[in-house]
Amino acid sequence: MQSVARSTTLPSPTRAAPPVLDSKAEAPVTEGLVARTRLFKILDAAPARSVVWIAAPPGAGKSSLAASWIEARRAVVPHAQTLWYGMDDGDHDPVGFLARLRGIVAQGPDADRLPRLTPEATVELSSFAQRWFKELRGRAREPWLFAFDDVHRLPETSTTWVLLQALMAAQKAADRIVFLSRLDAPEPVKAITPGKRLTQISDLRVHLDEFEDFARTPKIGDALTFEAFRDKVQHTGGWISELAAPPQRPSLRTMADTGSGPAASTTVARFPTTERDVLLKIAFLQGGSETEWRALGGDGAVALLNHLAASTGLVSRRVNGDLRKHDLFHGNLIYVAVQTLPSDALNRARIAAADVLTARQDYRSAVRLLVEAGAVDRARTLALEQAPVLTHSGRNREFIDIATALPAPVRGEAMLRSWEAHARLPFEPGVAREMLRDVRMNSDPRTQPAEFALAISGELQSSLVNWSEHRSLPDLVAELDRHPIATDRLPLTIRARLTIARAMALMFGWPTHPDILATCTLIETLLPALPAAQQLILGSAYVNYLVWWRGDVRAARTYCDKLNPLAHRVDMPPLAVMVWHYGAISCAYRDGDGDAVERLTSEATTFAEKWGVSYRLSDVYWINVLAHADAGERAAAQEMLQRFSARTPPWRQSDFIAAHHLPALMALCAGDNDTAIAEARQARAYAETYGGAHQIAQQDRLLAMALAAKGDAAATEHAERIRAVAAQTHNATFRLNADMADALLAHAQGRHDAFAPAWVKTAQAALALGQRRIAGMNGPLLARLANQALHDGVDADATRRLIALWRLPPPAGEAPHALWPYAIEIKTLGGFGVTIDGRRAMTGGGKAQRKPLEMLWHLVAAGADGLAQAELADHLWPDLDGDRAILTLRTTVYRLRKLLSGDAIRYADDRIWLDAAIVRTDLGRLRAALDRLQDTTRSTTPRLDAFDTALHFYDGPFLPGVPLAAIAAERDRIAETLAREGAALLAEQTPDDPATVLRRRRLHAKLDPPAATRGR
């Protein structure tokens, strides 16, 4: 960077300059400060992506140096963004630190892109911080300069260093980070910054060669001679504060000499009595607005502070107008106040400052002052008032600090101990659970209902880790039910926590509870009245319950859609938004909407990574395993299983179950029943240890279907178990699984009399549910059952609707029944038409559809094998060169997919064909009949049946009137084959047999309708 050594006086802060982002401790005003060329050169010479550490004792001029250099730097880099941040004790909490830092940047453009750090996100704090600072830097090219003042207040062990290390790692070449501290660079800085990129400045004393800098500084340099400057340097020991400040008032040099011990009283004593009394009255507030200072010390305090700001370095005025005492001066005033003020006056001063801090919402500092003033009851009241606010808004560590500031007897009270435990839940769940259990067991629900309710709601919350079942939930609910509490006796915040915790505990830990339906009604009644964040978390949990524990996807989708606007608000808790995503993806999965599952998964992944809660993605990948497995996409399911395993939090005991449940489900979908049985049995053993009755039933469900598919009668026992759980939980999906297992078992054992009623119950239950995907579906196996039902005449209408609902493929290895419903039916014999899902979609094409239709006609003519893309391009665009033809072909494939459906047209390995599982053509059925007709290994009767079938499908020439060469050739070939093979077969029959005569006339009429008409 260019040196600024030749600059003259520093620019006034009122001069126009690029915007500086406000902070809770603005950089000192630079007007009148000395531009120290010697130190500026060191700062300018710092290498790319460097960290500058300025370490010096109080009053040495650290802040003044950094602020004046930054101001001078703007003349060289006018578009640089500058962020000044003064550290205090509250920055030990990374959540609060990043919230304040975000508040600073929120004044700049695109601030909403910066995520908020929540207690949950601290699990992945480093990766969250890296993404946060990357988002902050964005794509902007202008350099950034970060200045952190009073860094010595941040302990080396503070978690906030993880955030600062991420910032150091995220720097770009022209960026700079400046730390100002009374101590040398700590290990967190040295660990992340190579030696050559760490510039350390510790010698801030004035050298004689800095005379020119002082001489050109207004007010200081007026008539300053070198001799006078040399004398001052020698007399003051080179302290910049003494050299640059008028001597008539106590100075920072004096402060540095006397420190904050007993000698400090000498310094404060230099003030006149009236001014000293005012200063001691306002001793316990370091910085604030004039209104706040006036509240503490009247107009005299404001006048005195303004005077000190103008004439000394003891007080500085911020850009926003606030007045702030220098650290050392502030410390000295507190010391003298404690030593000299009468106890009543001392406590009044502390309480008055605490009132100001309370109004400012700095509850941590306010409580400490109240405790020091002996106003313990007021401190306790303030802590209890703010407990629900702070813990609900994510300021958990702030409340922990407040609780630890209270005297031990007060902190140990049941209510305060419970709130502290609630605050510790995201960070120390084990410690919090023990604290809550202790409070619950030592609280009498009759005389201490609020204490008992708050404790047990916290225990429930600690067990509801990521909405998984936990064995302790039923026990806690039972304990609560044994001690019913009149909720109208509870404070509103505790009542809401208890109601929500109990409802969620029943949904996810005890869905067989007799009160489950009443709880659902309570949730539906309660939701609209809840605050937005609680509405989103409870409503989203209810969506997941409805999908997975009740099988009511229609109701779940309704709530999911209603919550959608809340889920996309930037002020919602990330955990609540993630639970909404689980519900939305679950609904899309049950709908069989693979595109929506993929889109929502991508959105959830992006959101989780941005907000630092990517460890919550395990449930998203769990749903994706099911979706891909049910769709027959085993490789994709395996990939999602690996992602699930990588994201599974180590504390989730219920995922010991999933580690075997998911492979069992994948094996069941793939028809590997032996593996499914082995894995499901292991999952069931874990469920008996870690899960609840409902999770045990999930494994019974897999075992029932896998054993039934093998024809093992043991399936019946498991089916009856899930049927019993279904009755208790009102789970329609479980009832369907039990019916499906009965049908699978009867089919595998060849018991047709038992298969028919079981299949009817399965079809009716599935149609009532309306879900396209049921976890553990083996599509090919179910297709065989459906085909068998059609051949047996078992409720053909329901069977056809079920095939369409589940999108079952035609049965492999056997001819589908004539009533088998295909998603798309294409008529090409005697005319053209397309039917999609039973509705006529196309009968012809306008000019815009002509090429897609020509492509479709060629694909129908090509049959199951389709056509190579080059051959199809030659048919459609014979005059285009190869590359242009292929490009046009791809566009036409896209247009044809839009006309039909994306799944109907397959395009892979440079070949294009119609998916036979989705599309059926009359030409294909005619060709199948002709193949059977030409098969001379068959006896006469099946060949005659094939002849009759061919005549049935041949309604006329293939695509009559279409002049395309390939179509015309196929048209002639089909007609010739039918005429030749039909005539040959009939020639083998008795000529005057009435059936033969009738068949001959029908063949003649089909091939030459006008001649047949003339013959009549």
C-alpha cells in the first residue's frame, strides 16, 4: 500500500468520505490527532492478508494511532470499507458478539444475507463463521479494514476466538485486520497467522525524529520548536497522551503513572470538589448519550464530560454523539468511588447506573451493579423478568452470565436454576438435564407449580433432540400426569413452554397415549394464537407428526402451506425453519414428487450451511433415502444414506435404529428380503433399547412385509403388532402396511381365496390415503400382485386406480392384463391421439407442435429399442449438418417432454426411446400379437387368439396421411405382415368352417375397407 508519510494534517471527520459502518464503540475522532509517520510506515508495509497486533499499556495511544492511520489510509484507498469494534466483557459470548457485529453491518447493503448465529449453530461454529465472513466479503472488490479495540478483554480461551480466526482466514489480499490490546498476541492469533503475515507493534513512545509530525499538527504544533519538543519528550518519557494533551487537567499520562490503585485518588483529587463529586456520582457508567449522563448526574455531568472531551484525552466523543470515558480513567473513578463515597451514596450511584443499563438492555452489567449495591432482590427480579426473553431470543450465554453474577443462595433458587438450565440446554444438554431433574425432584407441584412446570418442560425439551423419540419422554409425561397442574396458575411464558413440550413429547415419544387426539385438537386450537417463532416450531413439528405418525398427508400439507410464509422470514429460529423443511420434504416424498424433494433438499442444505446448522441435515437425507429407494433408484439412495451417516449427531441414540432401519428399507424396496429381515431385526433390537413403541412398530412393519414376500407365516405376527399400534395411534399408514403384508403373504403362498379380500382391503386403504409413496414399496412385486388381481377379476376399478396412484410399472416377465392402466396411451392405427392419465391430450399438432409430434411418431415406429440420436436427427432434419441437427434434436426432446411428461421420453447413451413402463401404444400391442401369430411353435388355438387380437387392434393404417418416409415404410410393413401371416394361418384351417370364413372377411375388411363395403 502507498505510504502516507507526506500527508499533512489529518482530514477532519466532517469531510466527505466513504461510509464507515457504525459500531458499539466508534473509532476516536481524528481531528487534532498527530499523523505519526514512523508508525504509519510500519502499518503500510504490512504484507497482503496480514494481521497487525498493536500492544501497549493504557494511555499509550493505541486507539489514536489506529484511528488516525485508518483516516489517512482513506486518502489512498478511498473505497475501502472500515469496521471498528470495541471489545467488552459481553463479547466472550460468540452468539452475542456476532449478533452485535451483524447489527453493525446491517446498516450496509445486502445485510439480510448474513445469517444469525444461534445457540444450535455453535456446534459447527468454525464452519459457520467461515461462511459468515465469506458472505460479508461477498463479491465486493474493495478492501476491508477491521479494527478490534480492547482485545485484552477477550480471554484466550473464549470461543469468540473461533470467529476471529475465521475472519483472519477469510481475508483477501488488500484486507487488513488490526487488533489493539494491552497484551501480546495470544495463541489463537499466532496459530492462524504465519509469522510473515503477523505485524506486531509494541513501541508507541514518541521518538525525536517525529518532530515534523507534531509541528504540522494544528494546536499542538503552533510555534513548537525542536528544543521545546525535545524537552517535552524527555520530560514525559515519550508518552503521546502527555505530549498531545493540555497539561492543566489530569492526563492519561498521570493515569498511567498512578494506575488504578490507591494512587488513583491523588489523580481524581486534582479536580475541583464540585467536579469531583459529579465524576464520582457517574463513576459506574463508562459511555452513554447525553440524556443518560443527565439522568445520572444532571446538566453538570453533561457539561463536565463535554469539557473533558474537548480539552483532554480522558473522555472522547463518538460519531453518534455519545461520550465515553477512557478505560483507565473509568477504572480510576470506580476505585475512588468505592474507597471514598459513603455506602448510601455509593449504592445509589451503582443503582442509578444499573437503571440506565437496564433501559439499554445491558442486563448483564445491570445485574452485577445491583448485586454490588446490595440490591439483590432487584437483581433477582430483573433476572427472572428477562429469563424468558433472553432464552427465547438466543441470548442464552448472556443469561448464564447474569445467573452466575447472583449470590449463590439466590442462584440456587428453583426458578432461577431452571431458567439457567434452559439457557444451558443448547451448549451443555447433559448438565442442563441434571439441573432440571434436580429442581423437579425437589419441587412440590402443589406449592411450587411454576418451578415444577418449568423444570419438567425443560427435561422434555432436552429429550426431544432433533424431534426423535426418546425413552425418557413417556416417563416424564407420566410424571407430569401424576401431578396435574392448574395451568391458569402459571405465568404465561411457562404455561406456553409446558403446553408445547408436553404436546411434542406425546407426538414423538408417546403417540399411543390416550390423550393423543385431544392433544392434536389442542395444537390446532393453540397454533393461531402463538407468537410467530413458536407457531412455526410447533406447527412444523405437527406437520411431521401428521405425515409419519398419523399418515394424514392431506392435513399435513395444509399446515405446511400455511406455515410457508413464516418459514421464509429471516427472523425465524433456524431450528424451526429446518423442522418446516423436514415436513415440506416429507409431503413432497409422499406425493411422489421427486422434483420437489430435490428442490426442497437443495434449499434446506443451503439454508443449513448458511445458518450453521448443517448437522441438522440428517433428517433431510433420511427422507431422501426413502424417496430414492421407493423410486427404485438404489445408487442414489445409497449416496443419501452415506450423507445421513456423515451428518448424524453423535448424541442421537435413536439413530442407532436408523443405521439398520434404512438399509432394511432399501433392501425391501430392491426385493432383497433376506437382507431386509436381518437389518430390520437388528433395528428392532435397538428400538427396544432406545426407542418407543412406535419405532418398534416401524421395524415390525418392515419385517411383516419382507417375511410375507418370502411366504414366511411369521409375517402374520408382525402384521398383527402393527395393526394393534395403528389402532392406538390412529395411524392409517400402519393399517395399510398390515393389509399389504396379508396380501403379500397370501400371494406368495398361492392362497387365492385369501389373496382377494386382502388385496381389496389394501387397495381401498391406499386409495383412501391418497399417497403415491409408502416407505418400503417394492414396485415390481406390487405390480405382480396388481396384475394378478386384474386377471382374477378382484375389484378391477380399485386395482386400476391403485396402479395409477402408485405409478406401478408393468409387471416384468409377464404380460400385463389388458386393463392395466398406463399413464400415457398413444393411438396411431387408423388415426392419431394421446391420452394422459385418462384424459385426451393430443389429436394433432399445429405448426408449433409439428416437429415434436414427428419425433414422437418416429419413436412409436421404432418400438422399444428407440433410435440413435443421429438417425433420428437425419429423419427430422436431413438438410442440417450434424452438430446443428443434434442441437435442434435436444431442443425438440425438451419440447416433446413438455407435451407428454418428463418421464415418458428417455434419452441416454446417445439413444432416445419411449419408456415402456409409462407409455403404451396400439402399434406395440399389435406387434406383440403379430409376434405370437408368427410363432409356429405355438398350437393353433393361441395363434388364432393372437390373430383375433391383432385384428382388434388394427383399426386402420399406421398414422394415415403422414407422408414421412420412415412412417410410410412402417405403415406398409405392418399391413403386409398382417395380411401375409393372417392369410397363411387361415389357409391351414378348414375353408368352409364358419369361424374361418368370418375371420377371412374381417381380415379383408380391416385391410381394404372400401372393397369390403362394395362386396356387401
